[in-house]
Amino acid sequence: MIMAEANVSRVDDSRGHFTYTQKGKKVLNYSGYLYHKNKSYVSKDTQLVLWECERRRDNRCSVYVTTDEGGFVVKKPTSSHIHSQPTGRADALTVRHNILEEATIRPDSAPIALLNEYVTPEVALKLGDDSSLKRAIQRKRKHNIPVDPPSANGIVIGESWAQTLDKQPWFLGEVAVGNDNGYIFATKDNLSKLNISVYL
């Protein structure tokens, strides 16, 4: 493991870009190569991150790069990679991550619609087949859906669930329904329409 003191001033104006693996692990994309986080440490009152080549374990590529937390390089790669650049892999990982993030923001969008919106011919071959991406979308959405309580008494309306997808408030409160609780949801726009219809 490299323990050398880093020069905390930027060695150039270049900056790595962050993306995420299929398991959601943050990785650094710098000069076309991908790096996994090795460790964080403080040098000269600056928080730094040491990144190791993603092929270190399977290909014994012992290249390291050091950045600050924002991805700006403070120590260039320690040597040359012993393998070729993973062409298109970083772009494919970024597209995959963006699809999954958008899937949680737009839960009503069909998976195929998201794929058509984000997948380009340049990354399609690196992403795998559509069916695996659709399953990943469903898994991502499933993690964001709360477990159904046995009764309405067990429901807790969190802040994110008290708004519509476009951030309008729509949780109006609780009502008693026999021995159980009920909940009223409506936007101001829908209440206005309901009010107008009463007098028609």
C-alpha cells in the first residue's frame, strides 16, 4: 500500500469523473481508466483519497492516483497501466447509473421508455441486454418502496411521500375509519376542481 506524503496542490487542471459500478460502488474515471477507492486520509489539513486501478486484483495492475474529495488530481498515476483502456466501460456505467436514478425519480415511467431515452448506440453493447437492465430498474424501485404495514395504524407518511413527483404537497391528514386510520391525499388543483364540481 502506498503511504507516501501527497502534494496537496493540484498537479494539473485535470479532474477525474465519478461513476458507479453495478453494485453501486463509487469509482473514479481518470484519463480513460477506472479506479476503486483504496482509502481516505488527511495530509496538510486536506482530505485526500487514494484510488487503485480496478484491475489490481485480477490483473495485478498496481497503478494508484490521489485526488481531493472533489476528484481533482493532486498526485498523478504512479506508473503506467499494464493493460489497455476499458473502452466505453466508464460511459456505460454512467448511463446505467443515470437510468437507475431516473427510475426512482420517475416510478411511473416504463423501463423500456427509460432505456430508449438514455441508451445510445455507443454504449448499448457495453450495457448488456435489455432484460437485465429492466430487472435492475425493478430492483432499484423495489428498494425505495416501503414495506406494507399490516394495518393503516402502522403507516407513517414521510416527507418524501407527502409530495407529488413534481414536489406539490398532497397529504392532507389522517381521518378515523372505525378502529383504523385513513389518509386523505389531494393536490390544491384537484381540490379546486372538486370545489367547482360541487356547484355545477
